[in-house]
Amino acid sequence: MSKFVYKFHAIQQVKEILQKKVQKEIAIIELEIEGLKNQFDIISEEALESKRSFTKKEVSVGEIKFRKNYELCLERKKAMILENIEKLNKKKEIKLSELVQKSKEQKIFDSLEEVYHDNFNKEQNRSELKFIDELATQKFIRQTK
């Protein structure tokens, strides 16, 4: 009995590698998003701390301007981080749709492999039955002589 050889095995392996690559890219994007969220939290905490520490009664105009510019700078940083998070989320959505497509392709190749394997098994059974029938016929012919 011969061994089953799937003729699209090489293509299936390439598809699996590409699927794993997309999964890795999604994981990297998620890590980047988490890092940006942590930066956003740090900057937000820094802005709150800045507002809390500004409780002196006597404050110069220069210090007020400095504080306002500092708070404005922090707000700009937060806006940039949110913008980057949105870009990464869009990129992640694109990669997720790509991953869905890759998994569909993988399922198609898996089902195709099952069909080929079933056909192979049926053919093997037919050839074995043919061989057994031939042996039985030969045995019967020998017994009748």
C-alpha cells in the first residue's frame, strides 16, 4: 500500500507561514498600542499632577505662562498619541481582515486535502479488492484443476 502524498502540501505550508506572519504582525501592533496607551496614561497623570501642584497663592506671570504652555504641550502629546493609536487600530483591522482571509484559504486547503485523502483511500480499497479478487480467482482455478 502506497503512502498518501498531498500534491498541494508545499502551498499549504506557505499559506501557514504567511498566516503565522500576519498573526505575529497583529501581536506587534497590539504591543505598540499598549505602549502608546501606557504613554497616554503617564502623560495624563503628569498633567493632573501639574494642575494639582499649581496651588500657590503668589504666582508670577511668567510662571503662569510656563504652566499653560507646559499643559498645552502635554495636551498636544496626548492628541498625537491618540492619533497614533487610531492609525494602529486601522492597521490592526486591515491585518485582522487579512488574517481572516488567510484562515479561509487554510480551511479550503484543509478540506481539499480531506477530499484528496478520501479519494486516495477509495482508490486504495478498490485496488486491494481487485488484488484479493484476483487471488481468489487464481485459487479457485487451481482447485478446479
